[in-house]
Amino acid sequence: MPIVNRIADYHDEMKEWRQYIHKNPELNFDCHKTADFVIKKLKEFGVDEIHEKIAESGVVAIINGKNPGSTIGLRADMDALPLQEIKDHEYKSVIDGKMHACGHDGHTTMLLGAARYLAETKNFSGRVALIFQPAEEGGGGGEVMCKEGIMDTFDIKQVFGIHNTPGLPLGFFSTNPGPVLAAADSFSIWVSGQGGHGANPEETIDPVIAAVQIAQAIQTISSRNLSALDSVVISITQIHTGTINNIVPGEAFINGTVRTLNKSSQTTVVKRLKEICAGTAQAFGAKADLEYEYGYPPTVNHPKETAFAVEVAAEISGDVNVDSEAPPIMAAEDFAYMLEERPGAYLNVGQGDSAALHNPEYDFNDELSPIGASFFVKLVEKAQPLQASTKFPKS
């Protein structure tokens, strides 16, 4: 696997960076300590500009190439998850209830590795904007950074990101030129009836029965209101009601998530949820109030930029280790907001066998760091070469 030789030289240092970040996880927008570490390293590397406190703790660093040209954006997320780490190692999280269970410590390290190399060599035209983003796991830090104007402020023309993927072979890239990740919405339903004694249900309006029927009917939306070719997931994840065995409660609560890949499917789901809640509740003499919350939109790759990123990935890992037509994943990513503002692509890259993402036993594979850093570097050098050429510069 042709990792850039210079990046391979400081692989051990990259392990130290990653394990420090892993040991000191931070949540949501409160990534100040991580940002301070990133800024310290960027200053050591000699990047040309550092812009702090974007979306509270986000950082954008600029590296100028040797010739004039446009600006390419590279993004890494920095935040951790509210999980208790259970795997023992010397860099285990020192903060109870917080851990890097999605590999953002590794993503930040890969971008730092690329930053070091690019600042040393400047073997490209134009500029690179290194985007270190907080709050991917909640709060939509990517959206906030976009709303605060990073694309226009730094004149970013295209933007790219990658995510580690347990279960895929180490260094195997996977993506597609379209929806690569789903929209993630949520819904809550409050079913109101009239409580009473469990021995006399005829004197009550039972919200439990209405809630059960609503929950069952919701599962027919994807199978009866949408094509079998539409990728839609509707999962009811909570039903709460009642206090004791001989009381019919007055209320019931239903909660769940909706994952869709396009606006048409999303619109159909919302319409049917409203109809099911209203009609089913009325049939039982109850009332159902629906609250639908729109979350991250689908992460939609741009075809031209995806084809380009696939070419770069093949240069790093070989053609046989790149799947350019991978099916979408129904998880979500707030990199979607950046792809709504600028053309670009998002790729998954294998980190070998490991615990799944968002699992308390998960740990990022440090062998992936130089691969990801090399991908970022080659992306820049190929997108914005010093001379007009279709070939990669030599490492």
C-alpha cells in the first residue's frame, strides 16, 4: 500500500497524538481542549493561518501552496460520545462517561498528519483549508460552521471527508456518487385518553391500546406506502406508559427515528405519520399529538468529485480495494451540510476487524492513520498540482 514515505516516518508520532486525544474526550461543541491540542500541533507544523473558535471550538487552518490557485477543504470531526469506555489500555479515557467510540480521534489525527506533510512540502497550487469540526455526534457542528460562513470566508471550492469503518479490510475505500448516508429525523407521539380502574376499562379511553395500534400501523409505511426500492427505515425505540397493574393510564408516549435518502420518501413518511396518528387515535376515542423533528439531511456525494476521490483512493490502496458503487448506509453525518454548500465527496475507509462504532469496546486502529493522511495529501496534490498534469507528483 503506497503510503507517502514521509508520513510513514512520523507514524509513531501520529499514534501519540491519537492516543492523547482518545484519553481526553470531549462532547458536542465543548471540544476546547482538543482544539488547543490541534492548534499547538498546527503551529509546530508552520501552517500559514489558524482561525479559532468557529462553532465555539472549531478550527480552520490554511496552508498556501507554491503557486496561486483555488482552495480545497478537508474536514475531520473532533467530538466524542457519552459512553463509558470498558476496554483497558494505557490511553483509556480518563473522563467517566465519555469516550471516542466513533474514531473522531483518528480522523483528527489523519488530518493533522496531512497538515504536517502539506506544510512541509507545499507541493501544490492554491490553498488547503483544514477543517477541524466539533459536534458531529449532536448539535450539527458542520451546519454551524457553514452558517458562520467558512465556505465563503475561506473561498472553499470543494470539500472532502472520510470516516473509519470497522469490518472493512484495512485501507479499503467505499463510497458512491449519490446519497452515501441517510437523513436522520425523529418523531414523538403523545397519546391522550382517560384513565381509570383496570377492572372497569369500559369507563376509560385507553391510550395503551391506541398507542399499540399506532405503533403497528407505523410499521406499514415503508412496506405499503413506499416502493420496495426506496431505502427507508422507521424504528420505534420507546413506548412509555402506565404506573401499576390495575390502573389504565391517561397517557402514552411513543418515540422513534426515521432514515430516508431523498425528500420524496421523507415527505411521504411525515404525511402518513400524521394520518395514522389522527385516524387511529380517533378510532379509539383518544387524541394523538405528533412532533416531527428534522435532523441531518442525507449526505449526498457529487458525481464528478466522487469519481476524482475514487481515483485518488485507488492510487493509495489499489483498484481492488475501492468500491465506487457501495450501497448507502442508513446512518447519518453532518458533513451533509458541507456537501449542500460545496461540491465534494465523503468516503468510508476500512480499519479492519474491531468492535462496532458507538460500542464501548471500540478503538480506532492506529494503522489507518497514515493511510488516511496519505489519501488527504494525494487528494490535494492531484486536485491542485503545481503543473497541469494528470499524474500524481512523486512522494
